Amino acid sequence: MLFKNYDQLIANGLTPELKQKRQDILEILTAATQAVDPYTAVRTHIFQKTIHIEDTIIDTQDYNKIYLIGFGKASIPMAQAIIDQISVEKGVIITNHTTQTWPYQHVEVIIGGHPLPNHNSITGTKKIITLLQQTTTDDLILILISGGGSALLCHPRVDLASMQQTTEVLLHSGATITEINTIRKHLSHVKGGQLLRYTPARCIALIISDVVGDPLEFIASGPTTADTTTYRDAKTIFQHYNLWNKVYDPVQKIISAGIDGELPETVKTNDPLLFQVTNSIVANNYIACHAAQQKAQKLGYTTQIGTTTLMGEARLVGKQLIIQIQDLPQNSGIITGGETTVTLKGSGIGGRNQELILALIPLLAQIDIVAASFATDGIDGTSDAAGAIGDPQTHQRALQKGLDSTQFLENNNSHTFFNELKDGLITHPTGTNVMDIQVLLK
């Protein structure tokens, strides 16, 4: 079962109708998560030692040796799908957690850091580089990329402490993931297509997208694709969020040196390196939202997908969704997906999904809508929850416990609020990551 507190979440509905809607939302979110299972997403592209990518068929038997590298939260099940079907010479996987014994000694697993890179992230990346440097034009490299790859694949041009501090201030600034990854690319030896510089071999990258709109250059900071951004763009982002004078000196020196032409730019669209790689997205937010819609319709809701590119400040976005659904008839549903942001002003514990629902609590008290927001990787911000659920009775339940949702919102303390109500969505790490999903049922 996906949700550890499944029974509690349903029991928190104070009427039979609310209990049913809560149960329906949990089933909808479960269906969405299962649809982007990493193992299945990769396995469906492999047939008898051939890899099928859109209109291209790659016969792995045409190559001398097959190597496997991966980085991201979904690396382990993605790698398992490859190993079950294809003979791999050697491999290196960097992920942020493992819950099982890994039986393949020829494919090394390294536990790196996320959302901040750590020493293991750097060690694992250097091992990937060493492996790539051993390959020839007769070899094939299978590259598995998923959410979290920007932190886990880390070979920075600055020291680790500077990279960690820069990442942390960016994550707390309200910057979008594309802005954050623009900076990451220009502080890196491997991002922005630069991973390709270490190998002459044919490369196939299978990608689970965790970025709105699926732009290849920003997923895991685009290590295998062309980059349209520049050092100048990176400095502009720092300045826009008033961070240029807050990051450490080594970061400023690298960006400034790049602007002055003293350092090489990331890989651009005319680079011959790009001819050796095929990039393919095998799972994304649209697939998850489509599965959620199908499940909701089976449960009797007339359901529409509002968007799969939801962006903006979490506390504001949720209110827009309420406006969309409140004029719809009963037994209607709206499914959305994407990745909102939170600009930290307080010192509380939480994440963008819980903050989105927390902002809705007073509004839900006035309308017959049950709403949930869910991080598909099972981790929402700095908390141990994956998101939260709220209904028309949540506001009153909170007041009875002396909880003022507005005060918790101002302190960015959404997790504490929902933890007190036992309305946090608690899962294990799901092994996948295609951003977030919101479900609203009327």
C-alpha cells in the first residue's frame, strides 16, 4: 500500500461522504504513482536485447561492451530493468537511498546526497567519469537519468562547501528549477552536456522527467544534451534573487571567469558530441496525471486535467485551482501536475505540497471540495510527508485543537499543522519522481 497512514487519512473525514472522497483521492494518487513506476518505464522499451526509442531500434548485440550509469532517485529500479534483459559489462549508479541488498557486484551503487550534494555524490561522479574514459567507439553506454540527478551527479568547479551553500540559498529563494539548474550547470564539469566529453561511445539516455514541460536541458541539469544558457544567465539569476553577494567567493569567481571567456561554456547545439547520444523521456508528469484522470473517471467523477505545467508560489496556486473547480457540477474532479515554489519567510517545517493545501484550509471550509497535493517521490520539502489532504471540516478540526492555519502558513510550518491533524500524506520513498500532482474532488 502506498500510504502508510491510509486508514487514518480516511477516518479523519467526519462524514461518510468525506470519508469516501478521501479514499478516492488516495486511490487516484496510487494509480498515478504506479503509472510512472521506474522499472516498468524502462522495461517497456526493451525487446529481446534491443532498445526501442520512438522510431529508433538499437540492437545491443552490435556493440562490443555495454556499460550502465545512472543518477537520480529512480536509478535502482531503472537499472534493474536493464540488468534483467541486457548483459552489462560494468556500471555505476548514484542514488539517494537504497532499501534492499544490491546483488550485482559489477554495477556499483553509491548513496549520494539530496537535495544537497555530498562527498559521495562527488566520489560517485568521479567513478562514472573513470568508467566513461575506459570506453571506445565500439561500446554502448546506457545512461539512466531521474529526479535528484542534479545533486547526485556532482563534479563541481568549486569546493563542496561552496556548492552546498549555493544550492541551499537557491532552494530557499523561490527560484524555479530551471533557474537553479542554470546555475548548477555553470558550476559543473559534467552538467549541461559536458558528461559526453568523457567518452567516444554511443550513448542512450533514458530519462524520467521531474521538470515542468520536460525540457531535456534542465532535467538533472542536462548532462547529455545541449545547453541554451550561459554564464551570464547564471549571474543574472543570482542578481535577480539578490544572492550574488550572498554566495561564497569561489562561486563568484567561476561565474565571472566564465563570463570573461576564461572557462569553456557548456555544450551548445552545434557541438559534434551530440551526434553520439539519443535522449528519450520514458516517464513524466503527464503520464501520471493521465492515469489519475482515468482512475477518477472509473470512480465516477467527471474529471479534467487542468495542466501538467503548474508553476508559481504554492500558497497562491491552490487558490486558482479552487476557482476552476467551484463552478463545476457535483462529482467533478480536476487533476493538475507540475512543480510550485515556496519563498521561505518563516522557520517552520514543510514543503510546497503541504503549503499549497494549508493555504486552502479556510477556503475549503466554505465549499464542498476535498483537495490533496502530493510529491510523487514521497518527499515534500524538509518533512517526512509527501503532501497533505484537506476537506471542508479541516478548518474546524484545526480550531478545536487551537491551530490557526494562517499563522502556520506565515511561518512556512505546514508539516507541523498537518502532523497535528494527522492529515499528512505519509509514504515510503516511491522510487520515482515526476514532480507533484494535485487532486480536487467536488
